[in-house]
Amino acid sequence: MPRFSTRTAALPALATAAALLLCSCSAGAGADGGKAGDGATAAKSGKRLTATLGTAEDSKGPAPAVEGARSGGTVRIANANDYAHLDPQKVYAGESYSTSLLWGRQLTQYQVVDGRPKLVGDLATDTGRSSDGGRTWTYTLKEGIAWEDGRPITSEHVKYGIERTFAPGFELGPTYWPEWLTGSEDRTGAVKKYGGPEDGDLKAIETPDERTIVLHFPEPQSDVPYMAAQSSSSPVRKDKDTGTGYDTHPFASGPYRIVEHKQNQGLTLERNPHWKPDTDPIRHQYADRFEFTFGKKILNTAQEVLNGRGDGADTLSTKSEIPPELYAEAARDPKKKELLVAGSRGAYTQDLYIKNSRVTDPEVRKAIHYLFPREQARQILGGPRLGDFATTLSSPAVVGWKKYDLYPVGPTGDTEKAKEHLARAKTKVDTLTYAYESDAPENDRLAQVLVEAFAKAGIKLVTRPMDKAAFNDQVFRGDAPYDLWMSTNSVDWPTPSTLLPDSYHSKLDALSNSIRYSNPVVDKELERIAGIGDARKKADALIDLERTVMKDVPVVPFLYSAVTQFRGANVGGAAVHPIYGSIAAADLYLKKP
């Protein structure tokens, strides 16, 4: 069963975009990263850049070389905050996934060539082989894969890592393995069926030999190859499992190992001598070291990087976007413009959410769709660099996505069209309530623009500013007295299977189905689709169903999200990862070591 933090999160001021990259969800596949320039984003609304499934041949190492890359030196990564979790079974955020590829490996992972993602075998020889209608999946581990002490990584280590997701303390990580392996609707039920690695052998996972792992599911699971790329699919060695200590210093299987971690101060990585590039189609080992620092204000870091002061030329941030007060100047200066790194945030969209249990008439929701001033809203929050206008619920990045626009409207809205729908409504509405986070002046200005837009159609929009903690605690309650709010929406991997099923079934609680959407036809179809064992057929069925959902206008699509980050002049290989939505650390190198 889905968790609130994995699906929807309150939309903070987009200009203070550091928070966007810290969202507790894994981004889906997106458009190719690139240099910022004319304000256009890489997430074009007809461009298909979904993650394809690679072959066994694609899964062989080494990773495709980064053009112009050199070896040596220390890459410096300055992030405002330390990582909440390094334990692979607890990691559940896009940038954390991406950066942890430096020291951790999974059964599968995304190979990125020229900005295009392809899912390939990482520790495994391929993306998995299914049988029994998708109920059984088999993986074979590559020869020569090893831990940082040189000992081989075995199927038992992968099994133990997955078993840890059942244990106490791992509730905040992805819960798909417990739910899928036991056939439970939620993690609580899964734990009741199987307590965890200390309670005995999990029969649903077989390890007939050191290189073979077989996963048995009670129901068909078509998306196992994608789930196998999440950090929770990482191997863990029982003799190195230090409990809570593993969350700050996990044992390495990737090209780098952690040599020091001072929480909230710094993290230092050095080359792992036992990592073999010919087994790894994903990662590189260009730099000698990575030195992370935490706690410095991102504005100060960005100024040093853009001006090349101190260590700025060798520095970047993998978490934060360029501060808005520096963007305009950097975009005008040719030298600084070269240091901007733009790309899609992955399969994220930003939407105006409508509480369907309060705004019950579809005609009123259609009127809201026509009243929403997209152009003004985007300009207030940061301009075109934030993303392209959306017309669909899912992002162009997900497998099977189809472009559609059920209720075409210009970027400035259409008041007359809105009035027509209000006139048809069986339930007359003259007042609506808009809740928002009041932590930035941009959000206050946006609220005022919405007030003015709705007033043109005779609707009084009552605004309810609140701080972030209060917003998350209050707005997502089922009985919360708020009609509208801005929010982000994403999937846990680049297929649609964690969107409608995890947010739009009427049986879901308010933390998952926060808008309280309910349509018996949709419920029935979701239950039918759940039994489809073929990934592509399942994706196609969900995308087709999405159009049925959107006829009800449960939300108003706003943006296909994009990011603009920054790098030092000496940092090469910096590009936004098309899956994880932030600069990919595993491709970085120094132009002058």
C-alpha cells in the first residue's frame, strides 16, 4: 500500500528548489540533461524518453565512457544537508538513490547514454527472467563482483538485503518487497506473515547456488525489473550489518568506499580497489576521491562555484538548484551560463489538486481547470525553466505514455469557458478555499493571482497560508476543510504502475488518495489490471485508464517539472540523471585533476 511521501508532496516555492530534489520519492525516467540556455526545458510534451529494457549484452561492463573524461583529483560536492539515510534499505529519495550509486550496486540499474536511460543488469547478468505468468523471477549474478574487502557478492547477500525490508526500523523505505513477496496489501500485514531476517528463512526467495536468486510472488508482478533497481534491492552482508550504524556507513559494492562520515559535517569517499569496471555497465571511477560537505548555505556555495572562488571550480551541488537570485545573472553571462546544468526532474508533474470529496461536481472542477492561470503561475514561481505546461496526469517519461489534452485551454486560462461549466453545474459554488505554504513570497503572490483569476468567474477564493509542518499535517487529512492546493506528483519507477493504483483507488486512505477521488468504474478496472503479468500490457492498460480518470478532472495538470543546477568550471560529466532528477555523481570527473 502506498505511503503519502512517495506519491504527493506539498509544492514548496519552486524558486527555493533545494526542497524539490529532497522529496521522499524516487523520480521516474525523464528527458536528457543538458546545459541551460534559452529557458526551454528538456521535458517537451511530445518527446518520448522512457526507459527501455536492455539485453544481457547491454548489461555487460564497462560503462560507456564519458566523452573527454580524465582520471584523478578530488570532486567536491557541497550540499546544504547531510543524507537522512545511507542504509540502502532505507533510502527513498531520488538524489540519494543517484549519489548512492557511487558506493552501492543493485540487481538492475539504469545505464544512461546521451541522456537516454536503459534498464540493464547491474549485479545481475540481465534485467530478470520471468515465468509462471510473472509470479516467478530469476536472476543470475555476474562473476567477479565483490565487496570492498574483496569477498564475492553472493545471492545470499541479495536475499538478506531484501529480507531486511521486513525488519523494524525500515518502515520509511519502499515496502514493495514485503507486500509483493507475501501478497499483503500493506507492510503491516507482510510483517505479520514474515517477521524479518531474524525470524527465519523467507521461503519466497530461493538461493539454489551462490549466483542464483529466485523470487516467488503470490500474484503476477510485471515491474520486478524496475523494483530491482531501487536501493532496497541492494545486497547486505550479515556480518557487516551494524544495525543503526549501517545508516551512516554502509559497506561498499560500488566503485567507491566510505572512509569517513561525520554526520552533518562531511562524507569522504575513496576508490574501492575491488570494484571491477568490466562487471559494471553503469558507473565510472574517474575521480580519486569525493569530498562532501554539509551545512553551508546554498547561495554562498553557488556564488563561489559560479565565480570560481576557493575550491569553487572543483565543486558542485547534487541536491540543490541554482538560487533564483543568481539565475538571471548567470543566464546572461556566457561563462556562467556554461556552468548551468538543466534537465527533467524525471517523471514528476506539478498540479493544482482538488479535494474531490468537497468539490463533488465535475462541472465545477472543469471550471477550475479553465480558470487556472498557468502562464502567470509559472512566471511567478520562476519562469519557463521550471518546466513545460502539462496536459496529462502522468509524465511523458513513463512507459506507455500518450499525449492527450481532454480540455484544451490557453496558458492564461479561459474565464468564459469556466463560466459555461459553472452554469451547467448541479452544485452551485461561490466560495472555495486554497491552502498553501507561506514560507516564501512567491507563494503569497501566487495565491493572490489565483484569487484574482477565480474572482473573474464570480468565485471567492479564500486563502489559507500555513507553515510547512502544519500544511503536511492538516491538508492531507480526509476531513481537512481545504478545496485546492498545489502539489507534486511522481511515480516510484518509470512505468505507470505506481500512479493510479497507489493514488486513485477509492479504498486508499487520505495519505495516499489525498484528493479523495472515487469512481467505481476506475476501481474495477484497477483491480483487473493488477492481475496483468506483462509489463508493457499493464502499462498500456493504465495509460488508457488515465484518460478515463482525467475526464473527471480530479486535478489540474500544471507542469512537467525540470531543474537547473550548477557545476564548477573544472567539473566535467555533469548532467541531470534522467531517472533520479539530479546531477549524476557517478559520471563526474575533473578536467584538470
